[in-house]
Amino acid sequence: MDLRKLKTLIDLVSESNISELEITEAEGKVRIVKGGIAVAMAAPAPVAAVAAPVAGAPVAPAPAVVAEPAGKVIKSPMVGTYYRAASPGAKPFAEVGDSIKEGQAVCIIEAMKIMNEIEADCSGKIVQILCENGQAVEFGQPLFIVE
């Protein structure tokens, strides 16, 4: 696969809501993972193996070591799309600095065309919002840090 085609694929993944793309062609296999894990190419192999980067292929930087956040983490209970407000242009459920109570709605996660209000599992002050509006989230992914 030529580098122009690879760059086009990387751009498409970065601009879309998908988090991972894998393509297998006669000349090899490409796996692109959004979030900085790796972009790798490998020749076809008879058994599954970890793909090694090809010389000259762009490789995302290694993930940085992140210190454990101070405070309680509110995590996503499901896979879906994260929304900060009930509708476009509406006031967000929670902002940095807001005091929240246990059971209070803090965001919406859309899964299979169903809007699910996510409630805080603790009380406190939101010190960090870890997702962007419209971002795809995974099960257990941290959404908020509460102090």
C-alpha cells in the first residue's frame, strides 16, 4: 500500500467517529487505531501475529505515561456516542467547576439510536471533562474526574 493511500486512510479515521480501521489487501494488512496506539503495516502471515511497522510508514507516538487522576472517575457504562447536552445548542448537563450530586445526569450516551442519560455515581465538583462532544466512547472509558 502506498503512503498516499495510507495517509488518506489515517485522515478518514481521524475525521470520523470510528476508533479503529483494519484493511487487508494482497500486499499486506493495515490497522489504524484512533487514540495514539499504533499505525502498522505487515505482510500477510499464515497465523495471527502482532503487526510490525514497515520502514517509512508513519507510526503514532508511544502513549505517554499518565499519572492516576486525583479524585473519583465517572466511567462510561456502555459503548456509544458521548453528548454533553440533551440537544445541539442546549446547556450542557455538566461543566468544569460544577457541583454535582449522586444520581444527577451528567451526560448522554447514544447507543443503537437510544439516548441514555448517564448519572453521577458520586457527589462532588467536576474538575475535568475527558471527552469531546460527539466522541465515540468505550465501555469503562473515563468521562469525568470529580473531586
